[in-house]
Amino acid sequence: MPVSLQSPRLGDHQCLYPERKHVPASHNLRMRPSSGGVAAALCSLAVMFPAVVKAEPLLTRNQNPLVLPYGLPNPLPARLPTADSGRATLDINWSNSADDDISGSNSFTVDAETQDVRLRLEYAFNSDWAGLMEIPWRHLSGGTLDGAIENWHDLFGLPNGVRDRMPKDRLLIEYQQGDAIELQIDDSASGIADVPVGLGYQLKTTDRGALSAWLTVDIPVGSSSDLLGSGAVDVALSMAGQTQLAEHWQVFGQVDAVWLGQGDILPRYQESFAMAGLAGVSWNAWRRLDLTVQFYANSRIFDTSINGLSGDAVVLSYGGTWRTRGGWRFDFGMNEDIEVGASPDATFYFAVQHGF
């Protein structure tokens, strides 16, 4: 009976052992290894040196406090869970923004810190269809990271930009057009944010790659006056894919088309449609450790000439994933603003995931 080694899902290494059969005693004298022993040895090697990387994107996107309220999807799974199973993920994005921009008679200031905490639940109804829901909690404040970021910049000789002119740990998000203040947020707030609910379909899946399509609806639950929600329903169509490049390398990507409902945050400037996407690569560096680099981009949310307010951003994320034998996955990473001012200066990311 042949020995079968399978790695059907992310982080799983399952071995199918052949049934034991009665072996005459005379055969035992030949000191031949049993097929079960060979299978066990091969399984041990497969666990230590996984042959196929099953990496997925880091669950982070543009954390601009004026973009977060809108229904741009987080990274979505290209490979759905197996039928009648699921996974739960708790992720944290802790970001710090500082920008002061003037364009003609318009001025925009953002000096804020956000902690975006999400519980994501995924469940596959069968081999083709799966559901997804995120329960987000967000805290907007002046924060505590200003001093640490400035010291980091000083240590490596990096410019602090407008940070040298701003009070430490202040909260102020303000847009002014001429003499009129169009938006001003200066009080801390926290609470449940808008809730995304998604339905995914497995378009294709092989041992080396997968492709899925998603419909995501962002339900307006959070307070728009506190930037916890947009105040409107947003709908997104997405495609997510991943493919194996080599034994230890995998690439992945996603593209999103998002229809934005008429929200309450600067409604006269808000766009009705936005595009977003990501692309990245993962390297299985050592046993259960993957290192990941990904780029995320989204088109503008607001039709203004000020980049930090419009939200038209490119974000670089880098980090890693550690998987345990017990099925736990731990992510860690950072985001950098490639398009300066359009996303936070720094975002620290952490997540933990387990199947059920």
C-alpha cells in the first residue's frame, strides 16, 4: 500500500499511515523496516522541512484614520478552509500619523494614533463556498508613540518632518477650506467600527495555487462622527490568488473594486468608487517560519488636492509568520508609507490564528 503525505491547508502537515497487516514471524527476522516506520520517518521530515509554502498575506492595509471607516477589504484568503471547518483570527494594527499639508487656501492636519483590533471568523459551508465576518474595535487618540518614533528617527538619522513642530501625543484631525473648518476631530473615541461580512467562492484550487472571488458588504455600525464608521453601506468585489514559485517561495495578490455609499465624513468630497489591491511574496526561511513582503495600494476616497486627506496611498508591509505544531499561526510586522502623508508614518501589526 503506498504512503501518502498531504499538506491540504495552511500550516497543516498530515500523514496517512497504511493499515498494519499481520506479518509472519519469519519475516521479522529479515530486519526489514515496516511501511509504517517509513511513513513515520517521512512524515517527520515533512514537518521539519515543509515542501510547499502555504503562506497568506499579512492582515493589514492602509491605516489612515480617514480611510479606515470605509469598506476597503482587508486581505482575503485565496484558499478557502476545507468543508465544514473554519478559522478564527485576532489581529491588531497600531498606527501613528503625523502630517500637516497646505494646498492653496486649503489646509489639512492629522496628528493621531489608532489601535484597530479585529476578530475575524471564517467558515466553509462546503468545498466551494465560505463565509467571513470581522468584528472590529477601534480606538482613536493622541496616543503614546510620538516620542518613540522621534527617537527612532534620530537614532538612524532620519528626518522627523512636521513632528518637530507638533505637540507630542496630541489628537487633531482638521480640514479647513479658506475660513471654513470642514472637519475637526480632537476628542478621543473608541468603540465598535463598521462590520464587514463576506461571501467567498473557490474558483480554482490545486496543490500549488488557489484563486477565489469575494463579495464583501461593510455594514454601518460605528459612529461616523468619531471616525469609527462611514455612516453608509459599502460593497466590494474582490479576487484573491496565490501560486507557488519554487520550493520555498510563493506569491500572492488581490484586487478590489469598492462601491462607496454616501457617508457622513466630508460627504461633498467623497468619491463613490474606489480601487484597491495588494501584491506580495513569502519565503519559507526556516521550518515553520515564513518571511513576507507585500505592497498595498488604494485609490483616493476624497476628491481633494491634499494627498493625506484624499487617501490615495501606497503602503509597504514586511514581517513574518510562525506556525506551531498545534495549528496556531502568529503574525508580526510593520507598515511604511511609500506615498508620504497618505498613510500613517508607522504601523505595528500582530495577529494570532487557529482553525476550528
